[in-house]
Amino acid sequence: MIAAIGSWCDARAHSGIWQVRIDDLDPPRTAPGAIDSILRCLDAFSLDWDGEVVYQSRRSDAYHVALHRLREAKRVFPCACSRREIFEAGDDAGSSVYPGTCRNGLPPGRIGRALRLRVEEATIGFDDMLQGRIEQRLATSVGDFVLYRAEHVYSYHLACVVDDAEEGVSCVVRGADLINSTPRQIYLQRLLGLPTPQYLHLPIAVDASGQKLSKQALAHPVDPANPAPVIYAALGFLGQQLPPELERAAPAEALRWATSNWSRDKLPASHSIALQPRSRSGAPW
């Protein structure tokens, strides 16, 4: 919710539009009712969006066209490796960097289970509007990465790049947990001849061990029936402290103040910020 509130305020403060995109690329793994719950929560927080909601599960044709262009350019190859095989092929500590096993052809008797993008030796860099200069050498940090899996699932990176270009996105504001994905997306943009938007990666909330607060980490969910304390806390986390008299204000009123007083200069230039544990009656994290 921090990224949603921050990106909404930033868009509105700069007279931009705010679009909602549902990452449901793998429908069987999408929990029943989860999407409706997300949209109801945004509505309860007065985070109104522009245009129609984009469901990535309905965008396969557009992703297929982009993938076909890369295949025609011989930038894609089939891979038979499992995640476990990639990990075991790494150093003593294990590694998620693809070792290039299938780069020059599938091993005898193996069948491709994914299509990977052939990554050349290059350092991809960009200037994040909050985090500063970010550079990544893809070949050693990631290796050839997956664009499509045999179960007919397109990768987040390919889908994101295609959708950003088609929707005319000029500024991406999201959580810093995705900052290491950005060089891969910029690399794809260059290969496909697509524009590169500006990026602003907001800090994420983590626990004392550095783990992102999320449902998977058993963090307390936000309460759509009581949005005021969440908005107040989220804006404070982002350096945009509401006046005390607005602590219990209606969402629309609090967001109007935040939009009018929004300042990127006040955003904490950190990838993550650790929060103290709370009781169920404490701050809404």
C-alpha cells in the first residue's frame, strides 16, 4: 500500500495520470477473489485510477508479438534447465545466475521448458529520481533470463516493457524491491526499440531482519474499513507528514493535502526502512 499511495500522490502532484495494472500472468496461481479485493481496497482508500484496469492475463497477443520479434532477431533460445539445476551449477553457495547451459543448444535428450533472452556483455545503467545512479552488469548479475515458460506464461519483465510502451507510461513509481529488475527491462526496451521511462523507486518497509513486510511474511494486512491510519502512516513513512489534525481525516481529504504538499525532496533515499514490530492495535503495518 505504501507504493500505491506514493505513486498516486506523485502522479497527481505532477498533473499525471495513474493507471492500474493487474499482474495476473499466471492465472492458476492467482488466489480467487484477490483481484477484486485489491480493487475494492484502492477504492476504499480513494485511490482512483485513470482509464480501464489492464489485466496482463488478457494481453498475451501483444506479448507474443514482442517475443516473436526477439526470436526473429535470434536473441532468444530454448532452455531445459530447472531452477534447482541452475542453483546447483553455481558456486559453493549456490547461485541464481543462469550459467549458460543451453545457450548453444539443448543438451541431448532434453526438451525446452522456457525461452531465455540471450544477454550480451553490457552494463545497463539509469538515473533513478530518488535512489541515484544504478548500474548492473546483466551477464554476471542475472545471466540470460526467462521471457516465456512452457506452461504458456510470459515473464513479468517482457509484459511490463510491452505494457509501459503501449500505455505511454513516462514515469514508473514503484517499490525499491523492483529496482534490480529495471536494468533487465531497459535492456528489453532497447532491443525492441521502445522508449525508456523515468524511474522512481520508493523505499519499502521491512522487518528487523530485512525481510519485506508482506502477506507471505505474515505482516498484518491493511484494513480497508479503516484507511485513515494507514494513509497517515504511509505518508509519514515517505517523508510527507500529514498535520496532526488530519490523522483521522477521510482518505480523500488526506490525499488532497498530500497531493498539494507532495515533495520528492522529502522522500527518504533508501531502498528499505526497518519498522518496529507492533501489537494489533498499533500502527497499521
